[in-house]
Amino acid sequence: MIRRKPIDDDDENPERWLVSYADFITLLFAFFVVMYAISSVNQSKYDQLTSAMGSAFMGQANGGKIILKKESTPENKIHQDSSLIKPLPLSHIYAEKQRKEREAMVKTGLDLSSQLSPLIGAGKVTVVQNNRGVRIDINDSLLFEAGSADLAEAAKPLMQQIAEKLKATPYFMQIEGHTDNAPMHSTAFYSNWELSAVRASSVVRMLNSYGIAENRLSATGFGATQPISENETAEGRAKNRRVSIMILYETKNPT
């Protein structure tokens, strides 16, 4: 009788690793199947879902499509509103600015005419509107003694009244001294031009003392070079001897 050789369980099988490899491949395939299933979306169900959400939240639906109006977003609203605002041309802005300045200057002239009406009626003061602004002409007899550049005490109430009106305005003021053409017979002043300049400076100091800032004031002497009447008569010469307060459109020193 032939005896069989017993099988040794400990003998190694050289192809045993194929079992582990097959298991790994199977698990890897299953993993990719699961990932694909997760990433797949039923397009028809997705379209139905978006349509239903659009109807619920927007109140706008047509054939399963969401209808959005352009004005529904703040950005579009701002864009549309901005398109309705057209910038004004610079010429229009400048013209409007000039119109308001003229109106304010006219009002200043009217107010001064009203305040000084008694002196205007007496022929001692004139208020004139011109293309430079408003000019107040004050006869020298209201302000100075003959041949003097010191302001008389009687002139102070008039200067204070004018200053109270003008210090609230933004305008620059040029004070101009004028004389007649009669030769100067005074040891204090060499010429009419010098007398007119010092008189203008005296008025500037007085207006400044009543509250008008010094950077809004200047003094100029013209002597007999700018008469407003003839110098052949005493009446005409009296009109030429004056101090003018020129209220200018400029709100700063034009020099």
C-alpha cells in the first residue's frame, strides 16, 4: 500500500498576494462608484427645485424660469438714479454765482441808501452802483476841517454807521481820497495828492476801529486827478473834495 505524504500547512503559497491585491482593487472601485454617485445630480429635479424657490422668494416665475428685473439690485438702482443726474456746465455755475453776487451787492447799496437818506437828501453823500460794486461819496466837509487830515468828532457817528453795515459783508473796501485843483497852501502837506492820501488813511483807521478787518481795507490818494464836477466854480470844487468808500465785488484784496 502506498502511503501519502502529509500536507504541511506551513508551506508558503507564492501566489497568495493576489488575494490581497484583488481585495484592494475591489475597495478602490467601490470608493470611486460612491464618489460618482454623490457628485451626480438629477438635472430635471434640480431645475424644478430652482423654479419653485424662484416662485416662492421672488414672486416671479414663467415656464419654470426665474425672471429677475435689473432694478432688483441696489447696484442697478444706483446706476439708474445716477444716470438721471446730469452735471451742470461750468459756465452755468459761474453765471449763477455772478447773479447771486450782483443781487447781494444791490441789496447792500439799497440798505446804505436807506440808512444815509438824510445826508443824501442834503447833498452831502451819494451812493452809486457801478460795475465795480457800490461807491459811497462823502463830502469832505462832513469829515475834515479845511486843509486837515484829522477826522472831526462829528464824523465818527457817520463812520460807525457805515462800518456797522459793512463789517457783516465779505467785501473788500478801497478808500479813495480826492481834492479839487486849488493849489495847496499848507505847511503840513506838500500837495493835494499827499493830503488826499492821508485823509483816505484816516478813514481806513476809523473803519478798522469800528470792527472792519484791516485786511479788507486799503487807502489810495488821487489828489485832483478824478473830479466829478467842474473846478471853475466854488460849488464844483466843493463836490470834488471828497472821500469815496468803494465796496468791491472782490472778497479779498484785489492787489
